[in-house]
Amino acid sequence: MEDSMTRSILIAALLFTAVPALAQTPAPAPTQAEMPCLRQGLIYDFKPVPGNRSLVVIDRARKRYRLNFMGVCSNLQYHLGLGFKTHGVGTLSCVAKGDQVVMRDVVGPNWCVIRDIQAQTPELDGADAAAAAAKQR
């Protein structure tokens, strides 16, 4: 009886000291490798990227995302509105690889499959501006 009581006290003491240590452990910071989450229901604006292989999408929080397509997505610059066909449930699910950007065209609907999504950075902005300048020459 005394052995089981000692064991119970020892376990309680270990748990008592372990719980505060677990509570003080900071959550790991998100890494750059994590996929950004563009929520379909929060999309505000979009801008085509020269070459029609990417699209910059801006959400309501003014975060910018770059959607890269599997191939060339023709005539993006001529559309005032785009749709998104996602495999997620609801409008708050993240747009993901394999989802589609859908646009109405004169000959019928056209869609572009998303290869990957990344955060739009100033470096990508510079590369896009350089590509646009080279295209105008």
C-alpha cells in the first residue's frame, strides 16, 4: 500500500512539474515553406503577369499571392472577372494546387489549372516589371 501511494505521489509530482513546462513552450514560428492560404471567398482583385503563366491575386486583407499555372493561360489581361473552381468545402477553404481559374471567353469557358501558390514578394514584382519592360521593346 505504501509503495502504490509513493508511486502516485511521484507521478503527481512529475505531472505537476511537466505541465507548466509544456505551457511555456512557444509555438514554432511558421516557416517560409508553408503554403500561403488564399481563401476563395476573400478574393478582392487580380492582375495578370506578363507571359500569361501566372496571376497575382489580392485578398481583402491586401495580401498578395502568385498563382502559377501548369501552362500558358491565354487572354487573362482581357477579362474583368474570373472565377475559381476549388476542391475545398466552402468559400473559406484555401485555393490549392490542382484548383482552376475559370473565365468566360467568346468561344466558351476557359480554365487554367494552378500548379502552385506562393506569396508575392518585392523580388517577384521586380521580375514582373522587367518582363513587362522587355515585352514592350
